[in-house]
Amino acid sequence: MRRAAEIGIALGAWIVRLVAVVLVIATFNFALVRAAPGDPAQVMAGQSGGADAKLLADLRAEYGLDQPYAVQLARHLGRVVRLDLGTSTQQRRPVLDLIRERLPATLLLTVTAFALALLLGSTLGVMAGLAAGSAADTAFTVLSLVLYAMPVFWLGLMLVLVFSVWLDWLPPFGYGTINARLGPLGQALDLLKYLAMPAASLGAIYLAIYARLMRASIIEVAQQDFVKTARAKGLNGAQIVVGHMLRNALVPVVTVAGMQAGALVGGAVVVETVFAWPGLGRLTFDALLQRDYPVMLGVFLILSVIVILFNLATDLAYRLIDPRMRAGSA
Amino acid sequence: MTDAKAPVSTAPVLAVDGLTIALPRGGDRAYAVEDVSFAIQRNEVVCLVGESGSGKSMIAHAILSLLPSGVRVAGGAVAVNGRDTARLSGPDLRAFRGGEAGMIFQEPLSSLNPLKRVGAQIAETIRTHQGGLPRDEMRARVEGLLAQVGLPTPGLLARSYPFELSGGQRQRVMIAIAMANRPALLVADEPTTALDVTTQAQILRLIDDLRRERGMGVLLITHDFGVVADVADRVVVLRGGRVVETGSAEAVLRRPRDPYTQALIDAVPRARLRPPAPRPEGAPVLSVEDLRKTFTVRRGLFQPPRRVVAADGLSLALHQGETLAVVGESGSGKSTLGRMIMRLTEPDGGAIRLGGEDLRSLQGEALRRARRGLQIVFQDPFASLDPRQKVGDAVARGPMAYGTPRREAMAAARTLLERVGLTAAAAERYPHEFSGGQRQRICIARALVLQPQVLIADEAVSALDVSVQAQVLALLAELRREMRLAMIFITHDLRIAAEIADRVIVLQKGRIVEEGATRDVFSAPREAYTRALLDAIPGRRFFEHPGFTREPVAPEVA
Amino acid sequence: MDALKAFLRHPSGMAGLVLILAVLVLAASAPFLYPESPWEMVATPFAPPGEDGMRLGADTLGRDVAAGIAHGARVSLLIGIASALAALVIGVTVGALAGYAGGGLDAALMRMTELFQTIPAFVLAILLVATFTPSLATIVATIGAVSWPPLARLTRAEFLRLRRREFVEAAICQGERAGRVVLGHVLPNTVSPILVTASLTVASAILIESALSFLGLGDPNMMSWGFMVGSARSSIRQAWWASVFPGLAILVTVLAINLFGEGLSDVLNPRIARRRG
């Protein structure tokens, strides 16, 4: 019973936080358009669209740009709360609809990359940490440093160069073969082929980060007294690693994973651009080229919400791992 | 399961023969211990005594093959029940660890896995050595062990996490783990050093009871001759990795042959109760009235904050040349009291008067001026000096802050450094070049160069080895007489309090339980809590034995 | 000085330092090595490495990749260092204020820092640069604005940690004035961790800048590595060299700075922290 209440309270706190972040970002978006050089209607219409008089008039009416700022802000926040993110100036469609179409692709990409990085990264980190000082560990350290220094977009391009241009194993871009007649399983496998390189290039940096962290964490945990206790109890190596070290070592990794979620989602914008992956990042890039402000601001808001959901997931994981967090006594 | 099943062997439970342990190359010495031999019989407690760096802990770890990587046994043998443990490996070694020999460590919190329930950690030991048991039977075994180590409500405790237990309870859990498979040998590495004095007494009694019940051999590592006097059958004294003396506890304590042993025993602070100095006349230098402080620890968003009362109406008066000891266990608020007097922690209410001026009403520059009369020496000699500041600067900073020209201040610093037993050249060196005891001398010089009226020593000798402790205490006593200092000596160690103080205040949970002249409080305590504290002093019976006399010696101790 | 000697013996840290110096030399000598503007068409488009006098080949428009890399080094380093400095100023100010003042101001500043850390920083950077038109100044300001939170948190944590340390309290008890305590005892002891993090911030700033210019949000008047990769990516089948080499330049530079930073961290890690751990 107490557990349920604690989780309820934690969720409540998260919802408060989510609403606060949404309101702050909505306010920031509002301020950004007003702070931009030029007339807000002009900014919203975008430079590439030119000054279509009718569009400008529409925008002024829609956003009430002749009203005082306070009224404009209140109206703006009111819309956001009702999930009205405005209309794309280029495609003339509600921003929310555009986002809804693109959301699954982005979620698929970021969640895959995140899970891959976390699982593979911590596994490698554990192995390196247990073999600290060996040749394999040194090789691992060098590799992770190199991965960590790699620009995401360039890593993506290099994967394309190797696996698509030279080896011709994987499709260079896209989101599934168009017009392919495939069963559900075939479709999934087909999508997987398209997902492989984007997920790998997005996840690589984080894989390196988590692996290095896990390695350091394992080395640190190995020196703790309770590991000595476990040895003094007569446990064998596997029992000690699995039963005592792993969970303790995971604590800092999960903390950092939560903090890195924002960067991971940001990286998706670049990766989607490289691989023509039809997600929110690609939508941002297209909107950027046309200076389609309502879309850019809407995507920024939604991506922030996604980051908070990632945070929530890692926070819950943290609570599961560490009983001290559950008791809230930290 | 019963002792009858074990064959009665004549071999000692533990035989350490010519043990030499090599340290990794490049360290400050080649061997942690050299040529150490001793034995433990059934139903016997052997204490391995030594100061830090004596290698005592290494021996304990070597017995269970738990030496840190890079450290190895370079010679000699360790036999348990006649079996050479150095030859054990793989499954045999694991069956031996936790089976034939159990071990407990100094820090009970870090010795338990923080993320695992206590019951599961005990059950794991049983399962490893005796195989799986039906759920109910395992639960009964675990709860039985928890009850045996004197824990109340074993059922509830088994489901708790280590962070939910007190220090003493955690150490009892560690003992339960070590006892789970009825070992023939228990190795205890400073098991009570991290605990309060009353808890220490309970844990030592528990170990002794279990030893008697089961006829175990116990190897107890300690730095405290008081503990030796209370529980040891035999003693092995180590110095710098070599055995300097071994024998029955009685013989070693009463007739130590080696000068080092004698010096260690002499250094044990004891209540040399002097007649109380006549209470000085006149107004007190420092008076504290009705000081109050409650710490509020905020917990989660919707949980009520936890309140800890650190000071619940504390009052005291201190006269020139007088030493007042403030004693109490952890959480009694003794350190907070010192910090509040220094205005490092802001009290919630009350008054602190130094020479008639209420420090609490002062702010900014006025407070800074007033602080000159009050100085403090902290517990940790490693944390209390800025690693980037030369020792001379650290001492001279004080007078300079009050306007003394640099040259004069440096000269004063050098004089004082010499007075506390260092050389004037020490002024040009950095803190990391000094040992713990030397650093504490520097801190004393730093405090006294300002010629304060009141010196607060907050556990100032607790982090030091006994022999160093005795020297620093002697220095403080000298300086106090010389400078007519009033001193507040905050300590958890009643022996030290009795040795240095004219008057004592006993604190418990932020309240003064008892107050009076040291001799009165120690010889005729009025309160049950004070009595409990006094009874728990390790070695009290021995060291205060009326017939206990020794020739005074002047040994050379580094 | 001990730290310097130790650093000279730190192999990977020294490797990083040597590489950084090499990039610095390249940046400094770019106008002499390649006096022509890197935007000039100087060779046959798609000339492979070694041909047409192009050491690293030519891109779609016949621009010299090697010249671009040399000139791009100036931009990368300039923006990397300038934005890290901007982040340092913001972060240390926010962190020191929060850590020293405590209470309500601390809580407010930390909420703000957390918020900045939660939002997708790169998307915010895109928005800011796109809104205020890309130029050296806006890019530096933007990267600084999204990179300061870790520095602020670190500074605050160090301030809080040190404020409770006995040697700082001892200085207060000795009668030193608050300002002197902060300047004489707190700040000097926070310098090393902040320095390490700041050096790593330079590396991440270079990565953010390269990603911005890859997306076409770089300063249009300055040749940069990210822009080179971005403009070459559609022709990767015809001229791999035009995207491989500039990316390699980013990789090596960032790697060098990270190695340097880690070496620094190993060397500056205070002895006391280890002894007490």
C-alpha cells in the first residue's frame, strides 16, 4: 500500500513538473517570436514565403498581434493548454497534425537508440570494468573515446559510405521500402534495415558515455566493503557481480542517462536529416529551411515533453533500483 | 549441526606461522607484515593490537584470502583447523570463507549491500554453504539468527534495508551473516571502532557470548587496549608489521616486557581523577544561556520533514583557566554546541556571551572582531588545513586579518610552531608534508596565535593514534596552563574527558543530562545514562583496578 | 608546478595537448599555407586526393578540401573557445551565486538550471540561431546559452562542498573577511574541477557548432568543417573525400581536447579527496 502511495506521489510531482515545463517553454516560444528582429507576423510567415499580404493579415488576426503583450501571452498559453499549436504557414495545416504524423518515427528512433546504448553500453562497461587494466580494456577505452568525439552527422555519413555505397548492404535513407509487398513480419524486418544505421549513429555517442560510466562505476563498486563481505561469505565471482555489483553500479548510469535524454532527442534532429527519416527532426529541418515558425516552435515544445517522459522513465527505474530513493530519505 | 559432530582436534583453530605479506612495489615499505606467528585455540579470543600502519588488518584479510590486489602472501602459512588456507582455491576456498571462517568489518554500513534486504543477505550465506532450503525454513533460520544476535522483531528486520537500521543493528546483522554457518573461527576487524561507546560494549559482549556458546576461536583486531582488557584471552602486539610482544592478556597488560607495549598501555587515557580545582571567582569568560537548535531535514515533496533537536535549552559557564569537557554519543548535539558557540551554525534561540558581549547580537565586522577571542580546533587534521596554503601562512593569516603586519605575524607563527613541537622551518612547507598528529599541532598553533580567551577542541584528538593522542593532550594541557586558556573539550571518549577536564557536561539528544566536577561525575554519577556511559568504557574495570600500579617509564615513541 | 610535471608524464593528456597544438598551428598558418579564399574554385570539381594539386581532393564546386580544413580550424577553435568562455561566465556566475547565497535564490537558480538541462538543448540552439540570423556572435552566444548548466551545477556543488570544509570554517574563525575567504580558499580549490569541465565544454561546443553549420546555420561568411560535411553529403558517392576529411578534422580536434581534459582531471584531482576516500 505504501509503495502505491509513494509511486502516486512521485507521478503527481512529475505531472506538476511536466505542466510547469510546458508553460515555461510556451512562454519562451512566445517571447522568442517577439524578440526576433522584425514584425512578429513577418517572422511567423517566414522569410522564404515573402510578404504575402493575405497571410500576414491572417496571422495578425489568428494570433491577435494588435493586442497588448499580456493578452497575447494569455491567449497563446490558453491555446497551448488546449493542445492548439497553431497552423503551419507553409503547409497550411495544424501543427499538431503534422507532429502527430511524424511522432512515431521519432519515438521509434530515439527509443531504439536509447535502449541500444543503455543495454549494450552497460554490458560493455561491465566487461571492461571487470577486466580493468587488460589489453581489451585499453582497446575499449580508446574506442569509446573516439566514439565520444564523433560528430553524429558525420558518423551517419560514414555508415552510409561503408554500408550503402561501398558494401551495398543497407539502404542509405528512408523509412521502409516504398511499394514493397510484404507481410507484417517482412515489413518489420524491412523497417529494421532502414532503422539500423540511424539508430546506430544516434546511439553511438551515448553508448560510449554509458559504457565509460559503467566501467568506472563497476571499478568503484568493486572496491566497496560490501563486495568484500560477499567474498567473505564464500560467494563465487558470478554471484558477486550479478547479485551485488550490478545494481549498485547501475545507479549512477541511470542518473546520467536521464540527464542525457535532452541531448539524445536533440541529436535525433541531425540524424533524421542525414537519413531522411520522416520524424520530428526532419520536420524541424524542413521548417527551418522555410522558416516555418509555428512548426519549429511546436516541435520544440513536443520534443521537450518527450525528454521529460524519458526523465520520468529513468526516474522510475532509479526508484526501482535504489530503495533509499523510494523512502524519499535522500 | 551440533558441536558434537565436529571431531575434537588438538590442532588450533587458527595457526599463523611466519606470515609475511608483501606490498606492491613502489610503496613506502616492502612488507605489510613480516614473520608473524600466533595461534588461536577453540573458545579463545585473541586480540591483535597495533596502531595505524602496524599491518594488523592485513593479517585479518590474509586469513580469508581477501588481500587487496597487488598485496600477496610472500611467506609463511595460515592454517585453520590444521588446513593450510593458502592452498585453497576455487570451490574449496569459497566453502571455507563464510563456512569455517566468518569475518566482520569496521564500517557496518558500507559492509552491507545497500540495495538488498537484510534477510536476503543473510539467507544468501546460508544458501551458498548449505544449499537451498524451503522458503519457510529459510525464513525461520534467518529470523532465528537475527534473534540470536539480539535484534528485536526479527521478522520486521529481515525485510528492512541496511539504511533503515542503526549502526549497532547493522553490525549485529554482519555478525549474523558471519555466524550463519557456525564457523569455527570469527575474524573481527575493528568491529566497534565506528560505533558509540555503549553500542561498542554491547557488540563486544555479543561476540563474547557467541564465542562461549559455540566454542569459536575469535581473532579481534583493535587499536584499543581498553577493548583488550575487556575481552582478550591472549594478545599479540604489532608494530610496523612485526610482533613485538605476545602473551596472555593478563601478563601483557600487567607486566608488559616491550617498551612499545608499555608506552601504548600508558597512553590509554584513564580517569586519573584529580581533586577539582577551586572554582574560579568572578564572572565567567564565556557563558551560554538556553541555547536552542532544531535541524529540519526536508524529505520528499509530500512527506513531513524530520526534526532533529540538537540543542534543547543548553546553558553553561566557563571561567578563565578552566577546562570543560562536553561528552555524548553521536547525535547528542555536542559538536553542534561547539559550532553554535563559534557561530558556524546559527542557533534558533538563546544567548552566547563572551566577556559580557552577546555574540548572537553581532553581525559582520563586529562579529569578526569578537571572534578573535574564540578559537577552534577541528577533528579531522586532513580536512582542516587548506592544501594550497603554506603552514606559516595558515598560522599567520589570523593576526594579519586583525591588522598585524605580515613580518610580525610570520614571526609569531614561527614562534608558535616551535612551541607546539614543530620547527620554525615548518612554516615554509605545505600541509600534505605532515602527519596527522603534526597537522593537529599546526591547527593548535593556528588557533592560539590569536591569543584567544576560549579554545574549543571539537574531537581534536579522536582521529589520532593513542600514542599521538596522549602527546597532543599533554601539549594542550601545558598550553592551557601557560596561557590561562579556558577550554571546551568536546569528545565522545569519556576517558579523555576524565583525563583533561575540570568539569564535565554529559549531553544526550540536545539536553544536559548531568553536569559537575569531573571527579564527582565519574566517581558518583547521579544519572542512569551517565552510569551506562561510564560502564561502557572499554577496559574500565582493568584500568581502574585499585591494585593496578606500574612503574612510570619514559619510552621513546615516535 | 607539481601538476605541470605530472601532466608532462601523462601519456594520453600529452597526446591531446600535442594534437591541440597541431590544430592551433594549422589554424594560425592557414592564411600563409592557403592564401586564396577557401571558397574559390581552384580545381576540377570532384578531383580526388592527390590530383590537380589537391592534397585532400576537391569538392563539388572544385574548392580545395585541404584549404577548407585549414581555414575551418580557425572557426572551430574560435567558436569552441569563445562559446566555452561564454558558458563559463554564465555557469560560474549562476553556480557561485546559488552556492554562496543559498536559500530562495539558490532554489530559483537551480530550478532554472534544471529546466535548461531538461530541454533538448540542440533544438533550442537551432531556434535561437535561426531567429537571430547566423553570425559569429549569435552562434557563440547561443552555444554559450545552451552549454552553461553543467558548469553552474558543478560550481554550486563545489561551493557548497567547500563552504562546509573545515579549512574554510577555520579561516572564518581566524577572522578572515568573507570576501577573502571566498577568493583565498573557496575559489582556488574550485578552479581545477571547473577548469576540467570547461575544457570539455570547448569540445562539446565544437560539436554543436559543427552540427549547426552542417544544417546550414553556420556563419555564411566563414568556412567551417560542419558546413563542408553538409555541402558534400549529397555527393558522397562521387567524392567521399569531401565529407570524410572535414569530419575527421572535427573528430581529431574533439578527441584531442577530451584527452587533454581527462589528463588535466587526473593530474588536478586533489590529493586530499583521494586520501580521505
